[in-house]
Amino acid sequence: MNPQHSMPEHLRVMSAMIRDLRSAGNVLTDEQQILAMLRSLPDATWDHFKLTMTHNEMVKTFNDLKCHLELEAERQDAKRGNQALVVESGQRKTIGSKRKRQDGKARQGPARDNAPKERVKRRRGKRGGKKDKSKVTCYNCQKIGHFARDCTEPKKVQSYPISRIDCLVCSHVLVAHTDPNWIVDTGATKHVARDRGGFIEYRRIPVGNQSVFMGNSSAEDVLGVGTYQLKLQSGRTLILYDVLYAPGVRHNLISVIALVELGFSFNFSRDGFSIYLGNKPFGHGSISSGFYVLDLDGLNNNAFMAFHDNDVVSSSMKWHARLGHIGQDRMTRLARESLLGPLAKVNLPICESCMAGKAIRKPFGKAVRAISPLDLVHSDICGPMNVRARHGGTYFITFIDDYSRYGYVYLISHKSEALDCFIRFVKEVENQKERTLKVLRTDCGREYLSEQFKGLCEDKGIQRQLTISRTPQQNGVVERRNRTLLDMVRSMMAHANLPISFWGDALLSAAYILNRVPSKSVSSTPYELWTGRKPVLDHLRPWGSAGYVRIPSQQLGKLDPRGKKGIFIRYPEHSKGYVMICEQPDGGLTEIESRDVNFIEHEFPSRGDVRGDLNLHEMCESEEVTPVLSKGGSLNPHPMVAENSGSNLPPSGCTPRETTDSQDLPLRRSHRESIPRRRFEIEGESFMCAPEEEDEPSSYNEALSSPACKEWLAAIEDEISSMGKNQVWELVDLPPGRKTIGNKWVLKIKRKADGSIDKYKARLVAKGFTQKAGIDYDETFSPVVRIVSVRLILAIVVFLDLELFQMDVKTAFLNGELDEEIYMDQPVGFKVEGRVRKVCKLKRSIYGLKQSSRQWYLRFHRAIISNGFTMIEEDHCVYVKESKKSFLILSLYVDDILLAGNDMELIVATKEWLSSNFEMKDMGEADFVLGIKITRDRSRRFLGLSQETYIKKVLERFRMQNSKPIDTPIEKGHTLSLALCHQSNQEKEAMARVPYARAVGSLMYAMLCSRPDISFAVGLVSRFQSNPGLAHWKAVKRILRYLRGTADYLLCYQGGDGCLRGYSDADWGSDIDERKSTSGYAFLLVGGAISWCSKKQTCIALSTMESEYIACSSAVQEAIWLRRFLQRLDTEPRSSGPVTLYCDSTAALAYTKDPKYHGKSKHIDIRFHYIRDMVAQGEVVLKHISTTSMVADPLTKPIARDVFQSHVSSLGLRRI
């Protein structure tokens, strides 16, 4: 409220604000309007009115409050006209109290407000004069030369004069044990709280300005004052104003005098007391340990118990863990500034985590200090660490601003990434601080001495300071910071239960904390000096502690849990919240960034392998042999820092200052240790990820440090060579206003059918996720050949005894031509010397761009059409070339080409033409296509498809390679439903460790390619991936056991008359959750299945006939596509006839021919009547078959073993 406004004016202003909010769409409730109006009133004269209105049940609307406000304003105006106010600012004196003059004599009477101005000035001048401390005697120690407030001796117990008392309370109350209850005290002049949790408004008070004095002459400092809220057992809420926050007192106190002045009254008795507001009961209390204790709601004690429950870790240890195990001196400084909540005194016991992680050494002497930010920055690289971080980093680079000691830390995989980190650092800090970096101090590591690093510093005018060889003390600031970081990391990890590979996350958290806590080298915190704002520490939590992350409502069902348990691993870089790591249902780990986390700070869950011995250290590495991987580097001289002192080369704006930062002896060295892989345990079985034959590097630098570095370098250089031949880019200056996209190396090992290494393959992949639609790309869709088309072509190859060859397009995407202007950074490790600042303007597409696949397909399509091939409309990645007696079929799957034809000369000519237009690799006769092994015997007209190698890897991945084989993938009569999803917490925790989704996905690939026998079982278990139970997991394991016994099955094509035949079946109402039916069909050609499907129907069928009719409709659609595909190929006259489709339902067959509507079928959707039209046109012929001969029966339901094996054999699956 504006002091110059009257109450009617203030009411008009508030009403206008409420109307404006309503017009903007923010409608305030009556309660919100009343609360806003009360909070806008000044505290001094309206406290009693606000309290009365807060608890007045008659005030329900804003208009009701306006009436009371107008009456109260008139009453205060009348009172103000009849009374004189005595105001004396800056002193706590009462009217009529004694006031001492400077001559020591007391004067009785009220203070005058009409003294002559000359006397006031003269009196103020005397008070404001500076005293000579040489003549001052300390009241505490009686020594001369300082005041009592500056005395370092312990404070003596003494009686304080009444004029200095802020609050008087009973001494006996405050020497009792700590208690969260609130005691009603008739001797207290103000309310006193020792718990900060209940303050709804709070204002900090500098330490020493106010105190709480007890009757035994002891005193406690007041750290703040505010408004406190108490929930009473009566259901009412008691608002206490001007409550003093003094954590050193033993009890929370309610001043009877303060409440009586606000209109409350008390009725005390032997059994307790009652509180009244006016004539209405407000609250009550009881007698406990000789005191009147207010009866509170139990929830009111939560905040107190969070800090003071003796059964939990003490407050000092809790903040010690939250702050990354910093020392007691830093915590004491934070407590003095009230930054640690209610913790006022730090009493830190022995911390075994600190003893395990820290080693203290004496500091060195003096150093040169900067006087402004970015005048001097220290940098150093620490590593390689003996354990690789989980994101791949083995080093970390640190940048420290000398003035503020604010630090930046980046995890890197190799020292050559130092330049990229420095560029990122300089861009960020110079933009944020609007200053330029003046001096960079580093050691003589070659990563800092390359030509690129030197050129960047020269371009920006950054002066270099390098330490003398083997004198790390000259760069002691950053060396000491790195040691502190590692100390904190080891302590944090000793306190948590996470694998040692999480040291990178702990490091980033430690750097975040160090920027926000005091340092001996600066007057306040680095964060305050760097940003100009005091840090807020309330959000800090112990590293590695448990917490529940809120799941967005869009991802939840109505009965799903609202939170997911995770582990806190670090603070986000660019947002306010927490990064939690949570385990997925499939056993994988995922990071979730959220601000809505409820922590369990005393719980530290374990994930993966938790090492009993904490052995994280920097491995010994000589600077002289460290390679710099960017080309064109040279070791040109730079100005050196003098060996004995850092003051010989002070940066601009630097002055000498005493400091304690130092560099100690190198850390202990030891050999690298392996980390066991993480396991999934449930029901006594253990599932472990299969070990890879050879690790695939995740970056260019990892490839150079791997045992197969020669092979990887050869693959990388081959990729760069291909880009040069295809003229993929040209180096240009980046146009103004344009941005570049990044890139990375993707390194893969291609294997043969038997699992042996075929070749090392390197791809330079653009970071296409940074592209913007409409600017960097338009269309992105690109077709690939269907796996059904591949099987159909292979069946034709067998039937006609065609030649079958395979080719691979090397760097296929580099052939695509771009329509947009795209600029990319130069690839890591291959920056052109002298042109480091240039960027790549892409002329052709590369892997990673959103449009790359489409541009490559369009380029190939235009080229292949120009050579006389015709595209098949049924599959845009299948082409046919025909002459009088010869023909050739070509299929394209991204960069894999399959050639099938009857003329060897045409095949050879096509190969030569492809090689002349694209860079190709001739793979010879096809024996391994899309991960499927092809076994062929032309003498027997036989071809088989096998995924035995893949299935064995899947079994090893889930530790089922030694499981007991079983004859069927699903037991007859067995059903799965949502009712079997996990019910108990124990089952939920068990399933959280099971890789369910990953196992289902692995099975699905085998089912789609060559195993129709598991189609129904895989489709059934895939319905429960969001919330599987133990019964569902057992069903998945049964499928794996079935594959264990049938891994050597081949999908065989042999014999037959070349006619396409189909089988359609349905299981009515098999889904017990939704009562929907299951459709299944299979089409056979040349003795083997070429197309199959098992699918839950989208609508509920009301009869068996209806479910069979719907299944036939889906099968007819597939039959028409297959027939037209064969007709386009025109390789066999039999394709011109209708497709025969078998069904075991006579009612469904009759309904396909009868155009009349019946009462039980008139509701069937029109789209299912497509089957009638196709039958009438002669495209499809439907025939009846007995249920015992229905080949598609295993695709719709669990069946008996003998029947199942018979039908599987009919599908073409068997051993050879």
C-alpha cells in the first residue's frame, strides 16, 4: 500500500488490478483476493486487523472485506487525530523510559521531538564522530585497543540492561532438552522459534544485531524475523507475527503478551488451557513436563524433525554430504550467513568418507592475483584416469578465473579435445561477462602448444603464460583445484553406492558445488564474485542419494504410479533441477532431468557393480609422448612463467596477494582395473549382457587408443578418401547469419555369417538433429526393400534356378546431391593446415543429415532407370530389366544390392555399370543378406534362410544359452492378461531389473525375418511391455528356450509347382482383456513361407464367422499385393492366375459369396467387404480346408506339440 494513498484510493487500485487479471484470463478466487488485499496492508498499524480478518468466518468475499477495511480506516483516522505519536528511529525505547546522557546521568521523562535543530546537529555530530581505539577499553576482556564486539576472547556471562533487551524469556525453559513443541510463556515478550521450517515470510538479520536474553543472563543470537504458521488440532491456523528465529534456544515459545495485544484471550487451568479469539474458541493446550504446551497438528513437526531427529543423520553431517564433503571452516561461514537453513552451529564429527578420500598437505607461499574477471585464467588437463567414465571420458579439463576462482570443467576422451573446449569456454565467458580474456596460464602440454591453439590465442589477443617444465607449482591454482575436485569425488563416491564409472557425474557435481562455497582465496564465494549474486544452497542434495521423480501426466494412466525412483547423479548444466538416473523395465539405465524430485537423503541405492575398494586415480602419463591428433600442429615457443615466482609476469590488472593455493606431489599411481559387467537377477537366475568380441570405439580419439588403431585409422582414411573422390564439400568462410552443424565418427565392425570380423567400417556422420525444417531440409522419406519382397525374390531364384549375387555401395549417402546450402565443421583429426577457420560447405549428402537417405535413393533411382531398369510399383526398391530371353531383378536396401537373373552376361554388365557410376564392392554370390545366412544347393534346387548365429547371440545376451530346450514357444491353453502384471512392491522391484523390452525386441527381429513359428508368442508378450509381470517374463523365457532347441532351423524353399497359396485363420475372442480376436495368415511359394502375420484384430467380433471373415479380408489384401508383385516381374505364367486362399470356416466362405445381409452380419464394417469384390473379380479363390490341415493355426493360438510341429514343417521350417 502506498503510504500517500487513502484507503478508498488503495481499494480502487486493488480492484483495478483484480479486473485486469480477470481480463487477462487469470481469475482469482475470493480467498486469493482477500489474501492479496491483506498482504498489501502495512504491518505496523494493521497487524491486529489482518489477524482478525484471517480468522473471521463471516468474511467470505472481497466485498465483505472492503466494508471492514473502510470502517477500520475511519477508526484509525479518528485515533490518529486524538493521539500524538512519538517516533525515534534506530533505537528501541519506550515512552517514559530512562535515557542516559553522555555525561552518565539519567534523565526521566519522554523524549522530545521539538528540540532546537542546533542541539540535534551537535548531538548527532558527537555520536557520529570516529573514536580513537587506543583509548577504548573492551567490556569483555577489560583490555585496551578494541571494542567488545571485536573481542576474540570468550564472552563473559553478564547481566544486560533493560534497554538492550530484544526479547526476555524464562531461563528454565531454555535449558531443558530440545523439543519440537510450542510452549505458551507469559514471561516472553516476543514469539521465539528454533525451527525455520514453519516461516511463511522471513527476513534475515545480521548476526549480533538482536539477541534473545534469558533470566539467567545468557543470550542467543537472533538470525531472522518473520511470520510463522502453526496448524492447531482444532483445525484452525494460528499466524504469529514478528517471530524471532533463534536456533540456539531449546524450545519454541509463544508470547502470551503478544497474542493478547492482538485480541486473543487465555483461560488457564490445572488440566491445560484454552485460547479464544473474541468469544469463540480458537485452540487449546495441555500440560507437559510442567509447561503449558500448545496442541498442534502432527504435520507441523515435519520440518523440525527433518533437521533434529536423533535417529537420522545429524544436521551437520547432512549438510556436509549435501555440500560434497567440504571442510568445517567453509560450513561455519555458510552457517553464519544463514545459508544452511536452521543450522546455526556446525559440529562436524569424524567423517570416514573424507578420511578415505582426502589427503591434506601444507600450502605454498605467495602468488599473483588478478583484480578483475578474465584478467587471468588458469587451465590444466587431468588424466587419464584409471577408469573410463560411463560416457567415455578419461580426462577432464579445468578453466579457473583467477579473480573469482569460478571454474569450468569439461569431460573429454582425449587431450586433443582441449582446443574445442577452450573455444567453447571463451565464447561463453566473453559473452556472459562482456569482457575479453587477457591471459591464459597453462603447463607445457602439447595440447596447449599446437598451431591451432596458438593461432586462436593470437587472433583474440590472448597472452600466453607457460610454466617451466616440471614445475607445476607455477600453475598451482588449477592444480590445487583438480586435486580438490578429485578429493571430493572420492569422498562423494565413498559415501554413495554407485559404480566407479560414475566418477564423471560426481566430478561435475563437485565443480558445481565448489563454485558456490567459500574459498580461502576470495572474500566471498566464487559464484557471488562471478555473477554478483549470493548463491542459494537450499536445493543441494547428497550425491548418489535416492529420490522419486515425478512422471509427466501425459505418460501416465489413471492408476499408474506418479513417481519413479532414481538416483541423483549431477546438477543440470543449463537448467534448475536435478539429473536422476532411473532403471528401465528392460534393465537399461536412462537419465531424467527434472525439478520435481522428492529425495530420500539417507538412502543411497546401488546400481551395477559397486566396488568395495575406492581406487580412482590419475594414471602416469608423460607429457613428452602425448600425441596431439590435430594436424598441422607445431611446438612454437611461448613466454614462460619464471621458475621461482609467479610475479615476474603479472597479467594486466594483477597485484600480488597472499594466497594458500598450492600444488602437491603427484597422486598415487596404479594399474588399470577392469569393471565387471552389471547383472540382472530375478528368481535365482542371472541375466548378463553378452560380452562383445571386440569393443567398438565411440569416438575418433578412442579409436586411436584402441588395440586395433591401425585398422580403425585405415577405415577412417578410407572414408575421407571416398569423400574426396565424391567432392562432398568445399572449404569456405561461414556466411554471416549462418550456423554450422557438427559431426562425429561412427565406428562399427561388420561381421560375417559365422560371427568373424569382415571389416572395420568408419562413417563420418553429421549431427542432423541440429538441422531446422524448412531451412536445412524439406522431405526426408526414403523407401527400403521389404523383407517380404526379398523372400519372394529368393523363392523365385530357387524355382527358376537363377543366378544370385550381392554388391555393396561404399559410402552410398555421399552420392546424394543436396538442394539446400548446409555448412558443417571440419571433421575431427582432419582439419586442413592453414585453413582451420574454414567450414565445409556440403555439396553432397553425408550420413546423419535428415535428407541423406532420400537424396541417395533419388540419385540411385535416376541412374538405374536410365540404364533400362523398370521400378516395381508394389515395392519402389525393386527394379527389373528384361530383354528377349533374359531378365534381371535388382533390390536395394540402403546400400546393399541383391542381383537375381538368368543371364550371366547381363549380370556382369550391370555390375560393371554400377561400378562405373558408384564406388562399389562386389560381394560375390549372396550368402549373408540383412543379417540372414543363405544356404543354397543348386543341384537340389534348395535355398534356406537361417539366423542361427543371431539367435545364439540373443541367448547369450540373456544368459539362456544353457537353458533346457522346449518343444513349443507357448503352452497350449496358456493365456496372458493384464491381471498378471506386477501387483506387489516386491514383484515390481524384481521386474525393474529384468530386460523385458530388450528381450522382446530381439525376438521380434528373428520373427520378422525367418521364424514364423514364434509370431503368435512374440506378438502376445509384446502387448505387455509397458507393465510386465513375472508371468509375462516366464513366457518370454519359454520362447528363448524354444529357440534354444530350434536355433538351427532353416526356412526352406524347395520343390513345389510355383503357385502362390495362402492360409487364413482366426481365434475368436482370445484376448481376455478386451475380448478381441487374433488373425493370422501365411502365404507359401516353392514350399516355404514368404509372408506371414499374427495380429490382434482392431474391433470386437460378435461371432466366430465374423472373426474368420475379418481375418480373410486382411489375408486377401496381402494376396493381391503378392499377386501383382509377381505379375510385375512377369517371370512365370502361373502368376497370372488367381491366388488360392484356404479358410476353415464354411460360414465365412459362404458370406464372401452371398451378397445378402443377415441379422448377425449387417453391422460388419464396409472395409472388410473388400474380399467380396476381389472374389467376384477373380483375383482370389477361397477354398475350404479342414482345421487339422490349417497351416496358419500356430499363428493364432497355442496348440498341442504334435500339431504345432506338423504345421511348422508345412511352413518350411526344418533342420537340414
